Amino acid sequence: MIAEYNIIINELAGSGHGKTVWETVKPILEQRQIRFEYHVSEYAGHTTLLAAQFAKDLHRQPNITPILLVIGGDGSLNEALNGLMQVPLAEPIPIAYLPGGSGNDFARGLGMATDPEIALAQILNNLRPRPLNIGVYHETLKNDHRYFVNNVGLGFDAQIVDDTNRSKQKGRLGRWSYLSNALKAYSQQIGYPLTVHVGRQRDTYRHAFLCTVSNHPYFGGGVKILPQANIHDEQLELIVVEEPHWWIILWLFTLLLMGGRHLNSRFVHHYRSAKLHLLVNSVEIGQMDGQIIGNRNYDLYLSTQSYPFWIDTSIHDHY
């Protein structure tokens, strides 16, 4: 079976890191005579259109495996996945990914190599599609149906994302820049009413502050908010924090840096389930995979399904 790659590059991802990754791997693809064609994503939403068009135009050939390779950040990967999911196919097109963004939390959660050449080897030397867990997002008030690879956040989490995307720190994501933006977002976010349904369990929070559902441990460019989340199982994890005093935010962040001990705090509520139902009866900002999804009320159903990816993270050497 021969792999044939359709490549979408977001050159602006990671303040130009996406372009650097592409310039690194393109000569290797040519040297190895890999079959590929490529397109450059030129604006927000363009990757979704390119991925959907690839799926629509696909004509399968014997002994050829078509693969969509995305070079960019988590937002680019999200757009590509949602573009492919717009086109129903009997056999889904596997996704390969080279991290070139500022956060790269999906690659971190999967355990991909950070070196572009080794990450490329993890793709080119892969032999079969590998099913991974993705999240399914369905918001009934606006009939908004999407898919995510990392996480969905409402309130404080999304406010941090919005502030980060607007700031010059986007290219320097990490624990300390996250803390800096968290302190700024603290002054902007107020508590909101949240109801969590998990099976027959129903919990109501009068002043929820942070509400994040995740597919793997990381968000915010390496912040390990849900250490037990696993991209290989069929579960999502949810963390809820009620409106805290500023010193509690600092305390929880300290515990977070100490390897996930924040989950043991009485200020933190932790859920694990394949299906979640969240109700928010006030207008709150939301984010998905590091991209703002708007300000709205939410009647939100979250679940999981598997999708084939073309990556073998057991490979640790250059091609």
C-alpha cells in the first residue's frame, strides 16, 4: 500500500513556525520521492474548505492510501478535521499532523516528537491508520455541531484564550505566560450558573468560573490540567472550579505545577465520562481547541468517537 499525501500548510501558525516546519520537511518529501500535493491556508476557515474539497474530489485508487497531512497549530488541525467530517465517506480519510503552532497541545497529548524531522518519520514510516479519540460537540440552542481534538472551555478558560490570541504572547505559550493571562482574565470573568449532567447524576453550580472538557491532559500550551485524560480511550474529562478568591487561583496553579494535585482540592470538581451534558443559562465566552466559538448560552452535549490518524509515536529516529 502506497501513501499519497494531500498537505495543507498554515504558514502563519506559531508566528511563522508553520512555514519553518514546511521548509524543513518539503526537501525530505522530495528526496524520498513521496507522492504529495500541497495547498497553503490563507485565512481563518480556509483549512476547513480545503479539507472538505479534498474529500469531495477524492477518487480512490487500488493500493493507494490517501492521507490529509496538516502542518500548523491545534486550530488548523481542528479546521481540517471538521472539513473532512462535512463529507460523509464510507472509509474516513486518515489525518497526519506536523505541529507548527504556538501551543501544540494535541501533539503533546499524543506524545509526538517535537523535532519536525522525527515527527515526519513518525508519519512516513507509519504502516496503518490508528484510531484516536476525538470529541463531539453539539450545542442545541444554535444547532451547532462540531468536532474537537483537544478541549472545550466555557468562561475563565475561554477568556484566557481570547486574551492570549489578542496579545503578543501567543508565540510564547507555556505555564508562565498562561499564569500571566490567567491573572488578567480573572478580573474579566464572573461566576455563572452551570448544571452538569453525567448519567443520572445532576450537579448545579451557582457561580461556576472555569469549566473545561478535555480529550487529553493538556491545554494552554502545556498546562497539564487533567493529568488522567487519555486520547486513546473513549472518555472525556471535565473540570469545574467555582468562583474563587485570587489567592485560590494562585494556590490551584501551584498545585497544578506539582503534578496534578489540584484535582484533590476541595475547590475543584472532576468528572470522567463518555457523555456529558452542560447547561449554562447566561451569555458566556467559549473556546474549542484554542479558537473562540463565541458568546452565548449553552445547552451542550459532549461525547466521543474514534477517527483514524496516520501517526506512529513509537518511532523516535529520523527517517
